[in-house]
Amino acid sequence: MSDQLADDGAEPVIEAVEVRKTFNHGAVVALDGVTFEVAPQEHVAITGPSGCGKSTLLHLLAALDVPDSGTLRVAGEDVARLERPNEFRRERVGLVFQMHNLLPHLDALGNVGIAMFGTSMGRRERTERAQELLDLVGLDGLGHRRPPELSGGERQRVALARALANRPSVLIADEPTGSLDTGSRRLVLQLLERLRVEEGVTLVVVSHDERVLDAADRVIHLRDGRVVDDEGED
Ligand SMILES: Nc1ncnc2c1ncn2[C@@H]1O[C@H](COP(=O)(O)OP(=O)(O)OP(=O)(O)O)[C@@H](O)[C@H]1O
Ligand SMILES: [Mg+2]
């Protein structure tokens, strides 16, 4: 299998084969045999009706849960057989969820810095990297504001900065522009594209937003836990 893939160039960053995931002892089939691949630095959007399995798929990609069957490899690792799942989640994948889970009592710098806690980086190094990331997302000067003192779009950018702290190979985002106005949405989209080009991250973004889908190289459509369409760039 990987020999075949090697013919097409680089190894995929994500390789899902017949991934199945159920809940409630099989009563709810969230993913019903999902197969797809994502190449390094590709920008993929996943869309489909409510309940079709998008968030479930992102949770599996981030190793927050494991498939019932099938295989899912992310950044070279089988997510169901990770030796150090915490390290994988902290260092290999960056996560941005719509409920961005910023800590309200920490300022923006603290929220980004905390992602690097427990790595080999010292305190000063963590703060420097956090500052660099806030600059990157256009929030220089706002490092000492706490989440309640930031707009929704600014908070979303702090969440992005935090997701990138440990230089993940894959950035996974669930409706990253969900609650944003047109201007903030455009900023976040431009930022994602810059991150892909400059930091070399692979982007997997769940969205219903046409502008987010347009920005992607490829759109995977899910329905009832299956891939019903996988449109490439042309
Ligand atoms: N922890 C859970 N326990 C039971 N059922 C769940 C659980 N998580 C998700 N489901 C069910 O699995 C299916 C897929 O849910 P999922 O959250 O992946 O959908 P989604 O495509 O992200 O929907 P939305 O667009 O509304 O966010 C749904 O039927 C949902 O009710
Ligand atoms: Mg969802």
C-alpha cells in the first residue's frame, strides 16, 4: 500500500481506511467506513449535514477517541496504537474547536504559552514563542488581554496561535469561522493559508461556510457517516 502511495510522491499525512465509529453500543453509527488520504501541506475541507460524523472524524484524527474498526494513520502514527497519546495530541496535531476553550483567567500570552507546558521548552522560551505566534496571527500588542477582553475573531486567532505552538504537522479545525463576521472570517482564512505555506502545516477544516470550502484544495462531503464525494482541485 505505501509503495503504491510513494509512486504519487510524498507519503500521506492522513490515511483513513474503512474507519468505523459507533456510539451507544453500536446503536448510533457515526462513521460507517470512511476512506480518504491527505497529502502533506494539503488544505482539505470536510462538509456535510448536521450529524453526518464530521466532529467524530476530527476527534479520531486528534486521537481524542479511537475507531471501532478500520485504520487511521496521522503523521505516521496509528492513532489507535499510540504509545504516548498525550504527547501525540500536544505535539503532532493542533486543534481549534468552535468552543475554543481558552482559559478565561489567563491572558492571550498565557493561553498560548500553556500549550507548551510540559515540553522541553523553558519558561522564557515558551513566552518568546507565544509572543512570536501572537505576532503571526496579527495580535501583537494584545498579549496581555484576557479572553473576555477580546473580540470573537481575536479569540479565534489566539486559539489558532495556541494550536500551532508545538509546530504540529496537522492543524484540525471544527468550524473555525463559525461565529465570525465577514472581516474576521477573511482574516482567519488568510491566516490559515499563510500557515500552510510558511509553517508547512496540513489543514483539515470542517465547515458549512462556502467561503471556507472555496479556500480549500479539496472538499470531502460526508453523509450518514460515509464519504459521498471527494472533489479534488481542478
Ligand atoms: N459521544 C457521543 N455519544 C453518542 N452519540 C454521539 C456522540 N458523539 C456523536 N454522536 C452521534 O454521532 C453522530 C455524528 O455526530 P457528529 O458530532 O460527528 O456530527 P457532525 O457532523 O459534527 O454534526 P454538526 O454539523 O451538527 O456538528 C450523530 O448522530 C451524533 O448524535
Ligand atoms: Mg460537529
